[in-house]
Amino acid sequence: MRILILLLSFFAATATAGENQIFLKDRPGKTQVATQCSICHSLDYITQHAAILDRVGWEKTVGKMINSMGAPINGADKQIIIDYLAQNYGK
């Protein structure tokens, strides 16, 4: 039993190794971004691309996530997400 607990602890620790918790700016649209975007990828995608994407870049990126990758984001949430990303994480 002790070995099982030790192994489970090891696997739990290594499953999240190297991942930092991302804290998004607390502004309108944060909830939609956090819930919708994290379905497919880590939220660090947002902070990593903040320096290179402007509004047009975020529009293309969100569009790609929906149209090419199949992200289940409706039209209203799409605009909220784009606005949030462009205003808070746009260059």
C-alpha cells in the first residue's frame, strides 16, 4: 500500500511538471477566455503571443481555433474573447 501511494504521488507530481499556473487579467471577458480556450490548450498560449498579436492577429487566431481546430465557441463568445484578448493581450 505504501508503494502504491508513493507511485501515485510521483505520477501526480510529474504530470504537472514544468507547468505554471497562468493568471489572466481580471477584466470583462476573462471567464469566456478561461473556460473556452483552456478546453484545448494551456492559457500560457495567450501570454506567449501577447507581444506579437494585435486585434487582427487575435481575430485570425480565434477564427482558426473555431474553423480549423473545431473549438466550440459561439458567435457572441467569439467577439467577447477577441475583445478581451485584443484589449488585454494585444501588442
